Amino acid sequence: MTKYSTTTPLKALLGLATGTALLLTSAAMAAEDKFPSKPIQVVIHSSYGGGTDVTARMMMIRSRRNLKTDMQVIAKRGGSGAKAHAYAKSRAKDGYTLMAMTQTHLYTIARGKSSLTIDDVVGVARAMDDPTFITVSGKGNLRTLADLIRVSKTKALNWGVAQIGGTEHIGLATFAKAAGIKFKVVPFGSGAQMVQALLSGAIDATLPNVSEAGEQVRDGSFRALAVMSEKRLKDYPDVPTTFENGFKVKASTTRGYWVLKGTPMDRVKILSKGLVKAMKHKVFGNYLKSSGLSVEDSVAGHAVWDKQLKEEYATAVAALTELGIIKK
């Protein structure tokens, strides 16, 4: 312990105090500059225990280790994502608030029901990309996409969707416009009910995700006429794509993470790198595999995911406007 006599010059004492203060300030600033240095909130718009929550928690298992910080799920339910958006908007743009998103968020923004615009968000990482099949009954006479289009040119078939204005409805409307076909929409409230309706013969066709109808496609209950993507799926090599058939339309159910615009890009890149590494680990890979999906086709970083978000938003706006759900 340093001792000071009553004869120690005041100037020397003041200089020592100033130096100590500067050291403490520098240490505090260094800790503050290190990112992340405190827990990260992952905001979901749905209930705990649902698909968005489970996906987030599976992502967090390894992300905590990669980012060397804790992560917490915060549910802000209501308004199809609008309340989650309002909460995120009230937080600092410092990278400590991640929003978990599905297409629902994009539709809410597109319909003007959110406090955010699409330009307010920056994609960080994609966790899941669940492509959409165009399916009919395995017992029916429609064997190819060309057969379906031919019949639908003169007769509007009954297509099952989960919700009016939802992912399947938008995918169907986009495909129908490109193919020049007629259609009727029958909403069922959920993907599971939509799949059951096709199994029972209550509808002619539907657009389930791989995770919803992969089993039925494999056992022949459903005939997948096409997958709405640019390339064939590894586990379904015999199912052609819409692109192969001459229609540049795609549809899938996606889950991923975004932050508000204004978040420092170096922090966005740190988050993206940490999350992507975590989701390429076998822990998350096995979670995807249990739904019939793969790491290779699902997980993507900032550049790919941010571009996809903007493209999906533009597609949604065009389709919802065409359907009269968004008024000009």
C-alpha cells in the first residue's frame, strides 16, 4: 500500500487520481466495445412452445457458446408480429435484440399493420427454409404439372390453404398468374388440416411444405407434381421444380433472425457468423432433419438472408395487391 505524507505535493496527488480515472474509463470503454458483452434477447411473436420458440431455442444451444454470452427468448404476442415489432423498435439498435421472424412478419408489414417498414430491418441469419410442394392425391389422374395446368385452364380446382393471404395462398396466386390457370381457395386454418383435407378427398390440390407432407409424398398418398424452388431437393430427386417447368416462381416457409437498420454492421456480421456456425452444428442439423430438411438448404448468413427477405416481401406485396387484400 502506497503511503502519502502531508508534504506530498497536491499536484502529484491530482495527477495520480487523474491517471487512475483514465485507466478505469479505458477499461470500461474496452468492455463496452466488446460485443457481445451482455445477454441477447430473441423476440418471438408467438407463444412459448410453438415452432418459432422451439427453433429459436435450438439455435441458441450452440449460439451461446459461439457468441460467449447468454440468450433469452422474449414473447411479445399480438397483431401477427406487430407487437413484437413495436417492442424491438423501442430497444437500442445495438445488436442485443434479435427478432425471430416468419413470413407472417412480412405480410403484417406489407399490409401496413406494423410500425416498421421493410427498409427498417436487416437480415442476420436464416434458420429454416421449408420448400412448398404442389400436390394432388396419389390416387388421382393428374400425374404431371402439365396435366394440372391443362385441367385448370378451363376448370377452377379447389385448392386448400392454411389462411387467406398466407404463404400458401400467395404461392398459389403467384403460380396461377404465371401459368395462366383458374383456382378456388379453401382455407382450413392450419397446414395440418389442409393436408388432412387432401387425404380425405375434400380438395383437389394443395401446397404443403416438405415438413408437412414429406411422409405422404414418400408413401404415395400424395403425388408431388413440383416443388416451388429453383433446384430439386436432395431427398426428393424425382420431384421436378417449377423452374424446370418454365415458371420462375418459388415459395417456402422460412424462419430466421433480423435486427433493426442502424445496428452497427460489424455487430450484424458477428451475430451472423455465430448463429450460422451454431446452426450448422449437428445439434441443430438433427432438428432440421427431423422435419425432413437439411442444413445445406436451410441455413444461410446475412447476405443471402437479407436479399431473400426483400425478395419475399416484394412477391408478397404483388400477390396481396393482385388478390385485393392490399388496396391500391
